[in-house]
Amino acid sequence: MKKLAITAISCMMSGWISTAAATTILYNDFSDTSGLTLNGVTAALTPNADNNLRLTNSTGQSGSAFSTNAIQLNNDASFSTAFNFNISKPINSGADGLTFALQTVSNTAGGGGGGIGYAGIPNSVAIEFDTWNNGSVDGYSASHVGINLNGDINSVARANVTPHLDANYSNDWFAWIDYNGVADLLEVRLAQVDLRPQLAILSYTVDLAAVLGSTFGYAGFTSGTGWAGAQHDIVNWQFESSYNPIDNVGQVPLPASLSLFLVGLLGLQMARRRHKATAA
């Protein structure tokens, strides 16, 4: 009983919580990447002294990190996720950005450069945080957020971002992505402070279950660099396998039954300690 209580509390701090209803992924940092499969250059860059998930850090690279196990998405592929990312140490002006991606191909990394580690991954959706102007495919914008489907880097929806996302500014950014499978609505929020905006920067209607061809998926991040490069880091991350918008990373909404169960375990553990102390 004591071991189970400690294990459950440890999961709440970092890692995975699975119940019959949903799965929560929580990484307050990436000193321990258990539960993730690191692909491409990411495998050589993480873990690191900064305890960040470092996707790329130089030119001519492609890397990714995805959940090792497929996740059951509830209510027509609904999900909510939030994370803090940082792009820094530009090379040749800095490029190309990173994506949050949900896909069914298992663990892989897509094309580098303008492909941002995502290009060519079928049955997928990605939110790109793009820092390089690749012409018409990027809407001639060097700082934008886009929604991409099925490994295609030509976004189906796009919004320019000011101030710039690129590495020359080395800013921390906070992102919130929510998909309501009942309403078929995908929303993206972005801010430079850890305060969820009321309004979305992007909203797009899509049948995600049809795009994925499944209600199972692998969740994670990708990045790619070409002639220009940068250090692309994910600082923390939370993912919910249902539509359950997150305010701040680390505030895990546990089911009431599980919360009461953990409280009961801790109470029993403390009672046993008091009993032992009295007996002694």
C-alpha cells in the first residue's frame, strides 16, 4: 500500500497517469524521458543539463519525440495539451521552428529544413510554430503558427505572430492546443506568459478522427533545420486524452474517485506510522 501511494504521487509530478477514462502525460521537465521515444538528432541531445527536451540545436537536422505507446483519445479523438517552448542560439538567422504533432504512424521524424521534422508523416495533425519564410507555403511569413494535416507543410490555417517567434529573440512561449471532437473544433492559443488567453489565435473545423483514421495516436514534438538552424527546446508539457482545457502545466485534473483513493492511502500510511511510533 505504501509503495502504491508513493508511485501514484510520483506520477502526478512527472510522467503518466492512466485511468479507465483518460490518460494524462505530464513532464514538468525532461530530466527523465521515460515514456517517450526520441528520434533522429533528438536522441543525442536529450537529456541535457537544462533538463529540456532538445529537438534540434544546429543546421541540417531533423528530430522528434513521441509517446512510446499509442494513446486512446476519447470523444471522437478529443485532446487538450499545453507546453512551454524556447527557441534560441540562432545560426544564419535561425530556423526552422517546431511542431506539436499527433499521428498514428508510431515513432518517426519527418523531413528537415522547412519540413520542420513533420513533413511526410501521414495520418497526422501538427501545429507548427514556424520561424522561417519559405515563400507561399508559409504565407510569406517568417513568424507564424499554422495547422497542418497529413504531413503537408502547406498549412490549412495560419496566423502571423508578433513579436517574432524566431531564435534572435530567444523568448519563452506558452502554447495551449485543444480539440473538441464533438464540435470538430481545433483551437490554438499562444502567449509569452503562463496565462491562458481567452481568445484563440487559430480556430479550425476538422474531423480529426477521419484525418487520423483512428482514435488512437502518438503525441509529441518535431523540429527540423536546414541552412539555418537554432536550439529548439520544449521546457515542460502536459497532455490530456480528452477535451479538458489546461490553465497551467502541472495542475493535473484528477478524477474525484482517484483523488479520494490517494487521500485514503496517505491517511492509512500516516495512521500506520503513528501506530508504530506509539508501539515503540
